Amino acid sequence: ISGISSFLSSVNFLSTIAVLGVTNGAKPWCLFTWAIVFTAIMLIVTLPILTGGLLMLVLDLHLNTQFYDASFNGDPVLYQHLFWFFGHPEVYIIILPAFGVISQALSTSAGKSVFGGPTMILAMGCITVLGALVWAHHMMTVGLETDTRAFFSAITMMIAIPTGTKIFNWLSTFMGNPFSTI
């Protein structure tokens, strides 16, 4: 039930943003709003996968299906893929709203707009996409092929780029005089 409520509240938030448009006069959305939009998108993408994985697990336990039983041609690694496809993006689902709050708090305490606002939005978008692609870096010891491990290792390292951009922009927000542009 909590998965359904999270999914529906994400759809509700995105439809509210799309229909009503949350603008502040002529200003675009604040960074916190963008953070919640990206969080809602991640929830909409990952929650059905978690639900399917858990449903298959319950069917294995109670109805004797063999989705994960290797002795009946099932795949126990499939459960790990389904679990981590939700479990790893969940980290970013928790952290993205905090990025929005930090951006707003720094903007308020510095007395000016966040430095590089559009790049902050792009960084959150990149974190959203990359965060959904790196789940298998938790599964390096289950027999993944070398090319697959290299792919997930490279994508994992690529998350440092938008994260570094966010840190740089936060630090740059404090430079200069309050209420001035850099």
C-alpha cells in the first residue's frame, strides 16, 4: 500500500506542477521544486519494478512458482537485480530533496540567487538518470561479465561530475556581495 501511495502522490505532484505551474511571478521554479520533480520521476520509474520483484517473491513463497529457484531453471540473481534497481535509486530519492533544501538555505543565507541555477537543475537531472543506471555496482561478486562490471563502474564514477558541479555552485553562491550577481 505504501508503494501505491508513493506512486500516486508522485503522479499527483507532477500533474499539479504541469497543470497549475508553480511559478513565482516571472521567475522559474525554485530548485526545491525541481528536486521534488526529479524525485517524483524516480519514484514513478522504480516503484513498479520493486512491486514486481516483491510480487514474484511472494508467489515463490506461497504458490510454489520458481522465479528465483535455480534448481527449477529460475534465476536467483534476478531478485538481486530487481531489488537493487529500486534500492539504489532510493538513495537519490532521499537525497535529491535535501539538495533542493540546501540550495534554498544557501541562497537565503547568502542573500542572493544560487550561482548557476540552470546547471544545478541539469546536475539534478543527471543525478536522476545516472542514479537509476548504477544499481549493479552492488552486485560485482555475483558473476557479472567484465564488460558489464566496467559499464557500471564507469557510470558510478560519472555521478561525481554533477555532484561536483552542485558543490562548486554552492560554494560560489557565497562569493561576492549579498544581492549581487557573479
